[in-house]
Amino acid sequence: METKKSSRKLKVKLNEVYTPREALNPLLIYLKKEWRVWECASGKGHIAKYLREEGFKVIEGQDFFNESYMEETDVIITNPPYSNKDDFLERAYILGKPFAFLLPIESLGAKKRGLLYKEYGIQLIIPHERINFIVPSGKKSAWFPTAWFCWQLNLPRDLMFVDLSKKEDVGIRPTIL
């Protein structure tokens, strides 16, 4: 039986997964270099660091709900805390900027999210393998499948299944299965 304490520990565990560089590869080719990126839940700053290394201008934030960089922002990219994914999605749609959120594939379900996707639309970039996230313990962390949940990035298809293992170079499109 799950207690309040164990439920809190699970939420903390799911909120402390940081993005490795290779997770960004299939997304990078759909971003324009001149875009200014708002990484609105930067945590340890991994995504912001990788995007800067690729030549993007990045604005880092820690509080998506109280900060606003909309005038300086062209796109929002983040791996949000999974316990707040509904609120992140809702706010992103309301702000009206293109976005890409790295979320568990199960984020397709649930009534609130379903209504948002139905009203606004959603596109997914789905790796065929699980992403090995960076976690505080340093242990392997690929225990759940994820996808980039995208809006207004004009992907060629609504569902894109990509093979990360064949992605050698950021300048090359990932293999679409």
C-alpha cells in the first residue's frame, strides 16, 4: 500500500530526472538557429547548456508559472517536472508559443491532457528506445519510455518514431521508422 510519504518520494524521484545530450538530437533539426529558447524549468541546466553549445540563445528559468520571457522567446523547450505536466502543458498552450516538452509517453492519457490535445493539437517525436536520464544517484534511469511533445514546430508528421542509435551527427535528420 502506498503511503503519503512513499507517494512524495516517488514524485521527487520522477521530478529529478535530467536530460542527456542525445535526447535533444531528434528535436534540434526542427529548431531555427535564430530562435530564442526559453528553458522554463532548467533544473541543473543540462538542456540549456546543450542548446547553447549548438549555437542557440537560451533564457533559463526556474518558475514557469511566475516568470515570463514571452517577448524575448520564440520557443519553449524543457523537461518539466512530471508531477506538474498538466499545468505546464496548459500554460504553454495559453502562452501561444511553440513548445517541446520531454514527457513520459503515458502523458498522452488523462482527461485534462486529452482535452488540451483535442483543442490545440500535439505532435510527438518518439524514440524507439528509452532515454537514459541523468539522476542524482548516478544509476541507470531508463525505466520509462518518453517522447518530445511538440506544438507548432511544424514537424513533417504528427507521430515520428526515431531511431536514436543511428543518429551520429546533430546535422543529420534522425532515421524515421
